[in-house]
Amino acid sequence: MKHKFQYFSVGLIAGWLCVFGLLSFLVMVVMSFLQHDPDHIALWHFTLQNYVDLFNPIFFTIFLKSFYIAFMVTAACLLLGYPFAYIVSRFPERLQNMALLLLLLPFWTSSVVRAYAMMSLLKTKGLLNTALLSMGLIHEPLQILFTNTAVTIGLIYNLLPFMILPIYVNLERFDVSLIEAAKDLGAKYTTIFRKVIIPLSIPGILGGCALVFLPAMTLFFISDLLGGAKALLLGNLIESQFLMANNWPRGAATSVLLTAIMAIGLLVYKFKSSNKGIHYEAVI
Amino acid sequence: MKRFFCRGGSRAALKKWAWVALSLFCTVAMADDNVVNVFAWSQEVSPKVIRQFQKDTGIRVNFSTFDSNEVLYAKMKASKQAQYDVVEPSSYYITRMARENMIEKLDLSKLSNYKNLNPAFTHPDYDPKGEYSIPWVLGLTGIFVNRKYYPDDKIEKWTDLWSPKYRDSLLLLDDPREVFNVGLLTLGYSPNENNLQHLQKAYQNLVALLPNVRLYNSSSVPSMLIDEDVTIGMAWNADAYKASLQNPDIEFIYPKDKFVIWVDSFVIPRNAPHRDNAYKFLNYVLQAKIAALQVTETFYPTANQAALAYLPAKLANSPVIFPSDAVLKQGYFQTDIDDNALDAISRYWDLLKLQ
Amino acid sequence: MKQSFRFFYIALIYLFLYIPIGTLIIYSFNNAIFSMLWHGFTLNWYNEVLHDSNLWIAVWHSLYLAIAATASALFIGTLAAISLYRYHFRGKNMLEGLLFVVIITPDIVMGIALLILFSLSGLALGFWSLYIAHVTFCIPFVVVIVYSRAKSIDPNIFAAASDLGASELQTFWHIIVPILLPALISGALLCFALSFDDIVISYFVSGPGFEILPIKIFSLARLGVNVELNALCSLLFAMTLVLVCVSQWVTRQKRI
């Protein structure tokens, strides 16, 4: 009986993940070494050309742009999110739950809805410009929509909680007596913050950065809606290789490269902090 | 709820839930076969037309949209089985799809309303025997300008867009052929150019335009024009007309250095899963009244000449939607180009969008 | 840091989070087709949305898909988590590795990998392709949540159960499931939300016959700002609000 149950449940998940996780991934890797052919999905002919193409300076620019935007988004989320997480973690418990609920509420709606909402806010005649104009802060409407700035704002808007939650979880479990001790020893508040609080929240910060940086490179629909259809993110590049250029092998090669970058990033992160489960719990 | 799970009743209750879920899962309206899957250009089929079709025939339309022929082509190639019953490629893609055996020859005996079409459009050079396609909408690509922002600018040619005045402000259509048409026309070449050297020159010409380009978009043009998110650039006549109804500052210009006339047609993919419904859909939209409704809703000119009688005078006389013959003479009909030229355009297009 | 400054900062962040949605809701009552300029109050757009049958079919598809994917992922994931917790078997490390790989695979990569797989195997894009994709990306989340709860079970309980003559299945239904119930509920909620909301993966593996809400909204949003979409989004937000309140209420009841 025990064995039946065990075989069934392990077999089920192993089978499912092998076919739809592993096999599909391997098929993609194989595809990335095949030759592009306009009339078929790919030609059964080994080539490295797809990877060589990616080192073309123009593709390289996209990588840089994508990294740059993801970096800006991560930095902004950290700067905005850390104080928020810190302040909330010092609230009384009931207030903490309330604050987190309010933080997460917009994120239970669809992410496309959020991108769309940002679009209507940033329009030339959107609320932002109307408000700034009527306050007399600007005289010409700001042209934000369809720029990199708009994409960056849209990404921050979508990803901020993924930064806040891991940091919050980290700070919330944090031993207050450490601060007391530092105070007793005569440390100034800024010193405590710099020398005690920040170092202890490094795992949360790293977790948050990983959860923000990686999606920021791939959320193609945000840059589709807010960025004026110029290829900005790696996600757009992959999307257009599959759905515009109909060049699946090169799209597969780009995806393999993206996965490799992420894997390296995560290995570094895993090396720094071993407790990954926490962050997924936190996101929930 | 908790009661179910705790004590003795839990197993039976869970089983019951499982059965309910399973039976729901199996019986749910999966087997809804009275449908037709239509894949068309965004904005080119009015939702009202679809709703009326559903009401009159009881056939449900799974309507999805694309923004460029490339997306349509890639989606059709992505799956071995045919998914769509009716698709709406532009002229030059019809030649290509017919050559690659992706679409069916039409059985005109099932289309009693076919006679409503203007014969001038039924045997175009992209489908010389008229056996694959049903022309649905026509369009002309020109320049729009918001006169509130540029009251006195003299804009009558494509080349005017190259002026450094318009830095970072142009809207270009998100469509490789459309943009290359501009690049070619301003150099005096035909938009249906197969000469690779000319295409390369056109590419260099477009690179010089890039500093002026603010964005590429072809699906949300009317809304952007009305709200003045963009104030100058290229647009289709119907979109510009639609916008000008709500924002009278918008002017549409047929460029003097020539422009392109395109036709988007309905075709039936090979092995369409609901072929009979596809014919019903096509015959339905070929009715004069439905075609007229389509024009009054979307403002795209139609090839359905019987529909013209049902149009309000204001529309029928609009020089933007139905330009005079003198203007039309300046237009090129867009036709197919060979694979090498198309590949070159698609390669240059990638480069343009990446810069 | 001063107290007032703290509240000011928190309020600022909330403003950033809520203003876009608030704008959307306000403008869903605007009496103009495209424009964001105020043209007077109307409920017309809600009326349009409520009568757009194709839209509700997409909503129904999304719900149906989310429920099916959640149920399946919960089933597969819970069994796996329990096995991982209770048994030692060959390849256990490999299974954990596999789960980890699926977790870290970027959404877009999973989407296109499945697209290639479906395309080569000839599976038509539609309900089944979406179902498979959604179950696949939900499973690891269920395993992680259920497993971390299972770790808190005292192993002696199993010995006690078998001493008292319970079969393996009885132990499962009468002991394990009740203990894991909170984790199952939060896992189910998460899967439902992930599936109902997913766009990146669904974008690649959806077909014309089975349109789902996020894809529909995306294609509408590409047409630019329009009020009908504003109304739809406001309705969705209201629905979310109700759901979150209900789930809060349920979990609070549970705690007591």
C-alpha cells in the first residue's frame, strides 16, 4: 500500500515535470542549434549561427539596454521599498497586517490591468499632466508615455511588492534586542542603521533584488504597452523573434542565453543566502 | 466547510467534491462547435458586425486580432493543425500564403453575395484569378498632422517628415512594409521594389529618419491622435478620419510624392476546422447593409459597391475616406515582392527597431 | 525618524499604488469613447461591458481554466510534497532539482519552450495547451507551500496511526489532509491567482478557440485607452476586492 501510494505520487509529479518542464526545455535547447528556414519551423541541420548572431553589436545593445532598465527598476524598488518595509515592520502587529493587505490589494488584479492603468495615467492628457499643469508646475505637458521612463515606471509599479515582501519578512523576524544593545553601547541611530540593520537584512535585499531584476528583463507586455513598440527588453526580443520574424531557432537561442544569465544570477544568490523557501512564502 | 474535513465524514465528502469537480470539468461547454474562429486586423472588423452575425445566425465568433501580417503568418505557422477559419491578410501575404499552400481556393457558389463586390477589386494582381480572397477593406497610407501644434507648417510630402523640427515626435506604423514604402517612395522608387540595392538605400534613408521617430504603433492610432499623445506622423486614412471626428485639429494629407493603397482580404486557411461556418460568415459580411455598417463604424473604404448606397452622404463625400480620382492616380497598389526582398526588409526592420 | 514622516512616506507609497487604479475607476464613468478629458458622468460603459457576451465567455474560460489548473496542481503538488516529506527514495534529489529548475525558469522561456513542444507534437493550441502550462507553473508553488507546512508534522503521529491499524490512505485522509488544510487553502488561492492573472506564458500557448481574460484585456489595451476597458478593469478590481475580503474573513475564522 505504502509503495503504491509512493510510486503513484512520485511518478505523477516526476512524469509531469519531466515531460512539460525538462523535455520542453531540452527541445528548446535543441531548436537553438538548428537552422532557420522561413517555410518550416526549423531545418534539421546543426549550426551555431543563432548564437553567433546574438553577439552582433545590435543585439548586444539590447542586452545592455535591458540590463540597464532592469537595474534602474531594481534600484528604484529598493530605494522606495526598503524604508516602507522597515517602517511597516516596526508597526504594531494589527497595523502590519492591515498595511500588507493594502499593499497587496492592487496586486491581486491582473498585471495587464496595472500596466494599462499606468498608461492612462501617463498620457499627454492623463491625470498626471492635468494635475501638474493645473498646479502650474509645468507649462507644457510632459511626454512620458512611449519612453524608457514610462517603461521603467510601469515595471516599478508592477514589481514593487516583490521587493518589499522579502525585506519585510527579514526585518520582521529581526531581533530587536540587537538594536537595544547597540543603543546601550552608545551608537547613534544612523550608525545602528548602517552597521546593524542593513547588514542583517542583506538576505531579504538580495531576495527582493532577484525577484525584481529577473522579471524586469522579460515582462514584454509592459514595454509593449508603455514603450512604443521599440524593442527594449529581452522579453520583447524573444517575443518578436517568435511572433514577428518567425525565426524560432534564434528565439530559442536568445531564451537559452536568458536562462543561463538567470541561472548564474541565482547561483550567486543561492551562494549568498541559503534560505529560499522564505521568499516564496513571503510572496504569498 | 471545516466540518467536512475533520472527522469520519471527511473521506466521503472529499470524494463527493472530487466527483463534482470531475463531472464539471468534463461536461462544461467544451464541445461548443457552432463557432467560427476569425483572426483579423485590429480595428478592421466592427464589433457591431460580429454581434449582429452572432444574433442572426447563432454562430459564435471567436474573434482575435493581430497588428501585422508577420504576426498572422507566424501564428498560422506555429501550429500544424489549422486553428482559424477566416483570416484577413494584406494583399501581398495572400500571394505568399497561396504559394505555400496555406489557404484554400474559395467555392464562390457558396457566396451568393459575392456579386456585391466592385469587379475592379476582385481580380487583383496578388490573386489574379480571384480564387483565394475576398477584398474586405481598402486603405490609404498618408500623413496626419495636428494643426494645433503645427499651425503653419507646410507638410505635403513624405520628405517633409525628415525635417529636424520634428525631432522625437513622429508616429510610424508598426509594420515593416508600410515603413519601407515611405523609405522607397521618398527616393523615387516603387514601393513594390525587388531591387536589393534600392532597399538598402531605403534603409539608410530611414535610419536618417530615426531621430524623429517617437514610437511605432498601428493598433491604437485613433486614441493616440485624439488625446494628442502624438501630433504628427503616418496613419491610415480611416484612423485619421475617426480621430478627426473628435479632434477637429487633425488633418490628413495625401503626400504628393505618392502613397500606397492596400487591400486587406478575407481568406480561408487550408483545413479550416469550421469551414461551413467560415462560408456563412463571409457571405454574411458581403451583404450590402452589413458592409455599410462596417464602413460607418470603422470608416475604412470598402470594395463592396452595393454598400455605397447605404452610406450617409457625409461619409460618402469625405475626401479622406473616398479620395477623388485625381488623388487616387498618385497611389500605388501594394503587391507582393519576392522572398529575397521580403527577407531583406524583415532584417532591416529588426535593425531599425533595435536602434 | 519622526512618526509623522513615517506616515507621510507610507501614504506616499500607497498613493503611488492606488492612483493609477483610482484614475481608471473614475474615468470608467466618463462619457467619451476614447478621450481622457472629462465629458460628464455615465454608466453606459458598464452597460456595454455587461452585455458583451464574448467578454463574459473569456471570463468564464479564465475561471474554468484557473479552477481546473488549481485542482490538478494541488493534487499533484500535495502528493509530491507528502512523499518528499515522508519517504526516502532514489532520485529524490533529482526531483527536488527538477522543481527548482521549474521555479527559476523565466516565465517567457517556459512559455516558448511549451509552444515549441506543442507545435512539434501537433497539439492544437487551446484549452489543453493552456491547462498543461498552468498546471506546470503552479505545481512547484504548491510543493513549496505544502512541504514547508508538512515539516511541522510530528513524525510519531504516523507510527501511532499505523499502530492503531490505519492504512496508508486512511492516514492520508484523516491525518495528513486536515493538518495540511491551511497550506492547501493558501496554495489553492495562490495557484488560482497565478493562473487567473498569467499573461506571459498564456500569450504563447493560447489559441483562437479558447480566449482567456488576460489575453483579451491585453489585446484591448493595445487599442489604446478606451472607456469600456476602464469599466471592465474597475469591475475586475471590485471583484478582487470582494474575493480578498472573503478570503481574509475565511482565514480569520480558521485561526479562531
